[in-house]
Amino acid sequence: MPGTQDGVLLLAGVPLGDPADASARLRDALATADVVAAEDTRRLARLASDLGVRVGGRVVTFREDNEVARTPGLVEEVRGGATVLLVTDGGMPSVSDPGYRVVTACLDAGLVVRCLPGPSAVLMALAVSGLPTDRFCFEGFAPRTDGKRRTWFRELAGERRTVVFFESPRRLASLLAVAVEVLGGDRAGAVCRELTKTHEEVVRGPLADLAAWAGARDVLGEVTVVLGPAVAVTPEPEDLAEEVLGLVADGRRLKDAARDVATVHGVSTKALYDATVQLRK
């Protein structure tokens, strides 16, 4: 159990672009934390200025390139009773941003980790995409190379949940072109650019249209892509007759085999039975 003198690691969601999205709790934390670990200290200073807040504690950098080296020191600060506030350039620390290592290190040390809720590009893009929101998954950043992208999209081809991921604006056009080749141009999607900022833009439509849109312009800014779920296609009974005959060859009764295969694929048992009998002839 955490000791009575232990401090706390505080993860804070910060605005994606519009400082007005900052919570009152974030303002208080910036002013009162003993240590503020920031991905970019210049952006932290700009945010504090926009909010009219004076950062009261010691400011240190906490970036991808120094996360491993900086983590032990922050853990010791928390162990010594300090409140360590962790902020990134936008959104929630540790979600495709620095933070995961120090969170796990604090938890392994039995220290307190808390979170101040705030803006999230993942949830915002999902909400405005117009795609199903009841089940979704987040894939982080898309793979950079063509081969890895193709493998990744093949793995997502049958995904029945909506998929959210980040992509560099420089690679967006080529990524969407590969998506069309692997997933088909009719798969639904949305590209969300510069969320909450002056030039916010959300483009919705089939992947073929999104690829054409991205290929015809220089896309700039932060990009979040939302990929619609795969649409289940019900096979024709004639296409399943061989599967039924395979079960019959293993000793199953024709009616039982037809019923089981029909249940799995969502087709009429009678239609599948008739198609199998016709194939046997």
C-alpha cells in the first residue's frame, strides 16, 4: 500500500488546440503541482499563458527520447511526497504519447497514479465520424511501410468494430491508397484533421473518396482516421454445400450437418439442405 508520505503522479488531459477546453482542475494542477513534466516546455508555457495560470512547480521535459532516463527521477519525486503533473502536447498522456513507462513504474513501486480527464482526439474523432460508436478499438499510429500497412489492413479486414488510429499528414494519401487496395473502396471511413483548431475539418465517405480527397491536396496538421466496421456478407447456400458434404463424409447426418452449417453462417437450413442435395446429384 502507498505510504502516508507518498505523493501522486497526476496525468492530465490537455486541450488538443483550443485552450478554452482546459478544465478547472487542470488549471489548479498547473498552479499547484510540485513538478510539471511536459512533452514540450514551450507549449506548456503557451498553454499556461493562454489560461492565465502561473506554473508554480519545477518544469522538466518528458519526451519520447528521454522518457526512459527521466522516469526513475519522477518516481522518486512521487515517492518523496511530490505531486508530479504529466502533460503532453495535446490529449491524454500515455495514449500514443509519453507516459506509459512512468505510470507502470509508479504502480510497480506501489505509488498513487491519478488522472484528470480531458480532451481526447480518439473519442472526439469517433463521435463526429458518423460511424458506429457502440464498439470500437484504437490502433495507435498506423504502420509506416507499405508491407506492414498491407499486413495491418488485412488483419483489420474482418474487424467488426469501428477502428480509430493516428496518421502523419504526409503519409495519409499513400495510406488511404493502400487501404482501398486491401479493404476495398466501399469501406466507410472518416478523416478528422486539426480537431478543435481554427482549420478543423472532418471528411466522411467511402475509402475511395477519402483517398481521392487526400491525393488531390497537401494535407496539413494533426490527423485522426476512423475506419468503419466490416460489413458481414451472408454467403449463398450453394457456396456452403461443399462444407456440409465434408461433415457428411465425416459421418454426420445430412440434415444435422446442414442445420449446423446454416446456423454458423446465418442462412436458411432448408435452402442449404436443398442446395446440398442438388450438388450430390
